[in-house]
Amino acid sequence: MEGDESFAEALRPGMIYEDCSFHPCLCTNVEPDGEVNGISLIDGSAPRGCDLHHCGVEVLTVADVLEIRRDFDAYVARRVSELGLDR
């Protein structure tokens, strides 16, 4: 996010975000302390909780979700590689 706006202020229920397990999630709740909860748009699992300050949450678009759903395993492999977690 750019500017002075914090993630807790920028992410709101109804928005889509990527959680720390790379699932695109529909945001259902954001706490002032940065805890975010949602529902996976991959498998419907919920609640999916993350910390906006420590989990690397990314805001996504509907187009992003459609691309991710085409091949979720390949998407996860790409994100793991991008973040250097495959070492």
C-alpha cells in the first residue's frame, strides 16, 4: 500500500487478499491490531487468519483470483520462488 494509510485501514471486509498460505481470501473482518480473517476462494476454508503486519498479506483483484484458480499449485510454486522460500 502506498502513502500513510495502514493495511488495517486499507483492507476492509468485502475486499480480496492473499493470505500467508497463498490462498486468495474474501476478507470478512479486520481488527484494529492488524488481525484479518477471511474465507478461502480456493477451497472455502474459514476462518483464515493472518496478521497484516507479519504475514505479507497482499490485496488482490478478481482478475488475480481467476488467474490463481486456473492452476493453484503452479501459483503457489511461483510465489514460494519469488519470496525465496524454496531454499
